[in-house]
Amino acid sequence: MNEKDLDLLKDSGNIMDDILANPFGEKGDSAMKAVSPEQESRPVKLVDVLPEENRAKAYQLAEQIDPKNHQAMIMYGTQAQGKLLSFSHAMLEHVQKKDVGEIGEIISDLMKQLNHVSPDELRAEKPSLLSRMFGKVNGTIQEVLSKYQKTGAQIDRISVKLDRSKNVLLSDIGMLEKLYETNKEYFQALNIYIAAGEIKLEELHEKTIPALKKAAAETNDQMKFQEVNDMIQFADRLDKRLHDLKLSREITIQSAPQIRLIQNTNQALVEKIQSSIVTAIPLWKNQVAIALTLIRQRHAVEAQKQVSKTTNDLLLKNAEMLKTNTIETAKENERGLVDIETLKKTQENLISTLEETLRIQEEGRTKRRMAEQDLAAMENELRIKLLEIKGN
């Protein structure tokens, strides 16, 4: 919306007076405004539902309508329609220039950045054997932390853009409120024009035209009949002009919800941006910080558990070794230098050896005695043989 269009929104308190000051478009500048919903559902006579001040203006304006001024009838209400045309153009230009796509792209970029750090990366999981061997756990935490810090810086820059966009939208909401009030003024001004025209039209049909017909009939003057026809034609043109003004008023009626719709859209965007700045972004940062802290705590606990487990295992092994050594030592201390069983076995072996020796000796003596007897027999036999040889 350019500066010329914005001028339509200035001095809104004088819009009604400016429009009504020149009802027949002779000269001057003007703007327009809207009307309340009650006036839209009017009874048969619009003038009866106008506010008291506007009703008085309508009657004053109706008295200024001159059937003999054909040019005035053509221009009746055109300045209000002209201002309405400028207003509609300004509003259309504003809507065309209102590119919410940029804000949508900023919010979309924000959502991408919020999803950049995957929740799965922040999940506290037990490290694998390879991770523990090659020290990947701490490396992963540092990578996630670095990614978070980079993403956080980008989100901060997006937050600044969102804040600027929010301020622009708030400014537009204020400007649209002025547009709404201006449209309301145009609506009320058109109601006065239409009410004045209806008052004059009613006067023409109920008083002026019947009076002219009566005068023409009484005088039978052809010029009087022409005056009647001229007045009927004027009334018809006035009726058509009122129809055009009613169409213009319909534009103001439709403009009111359109302006409110744009305002509501801007308000929704402002609330979305505000929610992102003061709620979503801090909540995201807090949750990520908490998740990273919990991961550090988990790994610290895991390390402590590992130390405790190693210590406990060492203590158990030492205790088991101490128990074994103590028992073995006690057993050895209680044993004699030579076991009784060993002595028994040795004695048994010794007795068995002695018995075996005695047996062998006995067998030897027996064999020697037998050998002696054999030797004696052999000697005696030899001696006998020798004697026999000598005798021969």
C-alpha cells in the first residue's frame, strides 16, 4: 500500500462530513466508512434505522435533491463511490503485497532446524563392544553436542527474523483496523445517501407527482403533462441511482469480513510466531540440554559401575585365593613330617622284603643241602667206579 492509499486512512473523523458536504459531486475530496450489522437488516425505510444524527443528515440531504438539476442527479453519491473505489484498490493492493509465504518459509526452516538433531541421537543406549574398545561413545556425544550448538545458533538467527516478521504483522493489524473503520465510515455515508434518496423518491411518488398530475388534469395544459413525465423520469433515474449506491454499499458490507479475515490470519501468524519464540524454541533447547546431561550422567554411572565391578571382582578373587592358601597352609601345618600311611606302607614293604629274603635264604639252604647230597652221591659213585677199575 503506497502513501497515497494510506492517506485515505488519515483524518477518519472528517470522512463523513467530507462525503456529505458535496452530495452532487461538484468538487471536494472524501473517503468512506462502514455501518453496524443492525443497519444491514433494515426495515422498509432505511432512514428509520439510522442513528439520530445520521437521520437528520439524510433529511437535510433529501431537501437538497433538485429534480430540475439533471447534472446533479448524475453525480449524486459519486464522490462516495469514488472513495470506495480507491479504498477497494488500496485493500486489494495490500492483499496482493501481503506475502505470508516468506513467514511460512521462516517457520518451515525453523521446523527443519528443530528436527536437525534427531531424538534418536540423544537416546541413552548401552555402547557396543566395539564402541567401548575404540572409544566411540565420547566421540558420539561430542558430535551431537557440536551439531546441537550449530543448530542452536541457526535457530537464534531464525528467532530474530521471526521477531521482525511478528512486528510487521502487528503493524499490519493496526493498519487493517484503520481500514476497517474507514470502510465502516463509507458504509454509513452510503446509508445516508440511500436514505435521503429513498425519502426524496417517496416524496416524489406520494406528493410531487400526484400534485403535478392533478394540476395537469385541471388545466389540461400540455406543458403540465410534460412536467409530470419529466418528474416520473427523474424518479426513475433516482431509483436507478439508488440501486447503484446500494451495490456500492454491498461492497463495503463484503469488505468488512474480508478485512477481519486478513486481520485474523495475521493474528494467527503472530500467535504462531510468538509461540515459537517463547515456547517451542526454549522448550527444545531445554529438552536437548537435559538429554545431553542425562547422557553424560549415564556414561558417568556406567564408568562408575565398571570401576565398582572391577574392584568387586578383584576383591572376590583375592578373597578366594586367600581362602585357598589359608586352608592349604593349615592342612600342611597339621600334617606330620611323614604320614602314618606312608610309614605303614613302608613297614609293610619292609616286612614283605624281609619275609621274601628269609624265604629266598631258606630256599637257598634247602637247595644247598640237596646239592651236598648229590655231590656226596656222585663222589661215592665215582669212588666205586674207581675201585672197580683197579680190581680189574
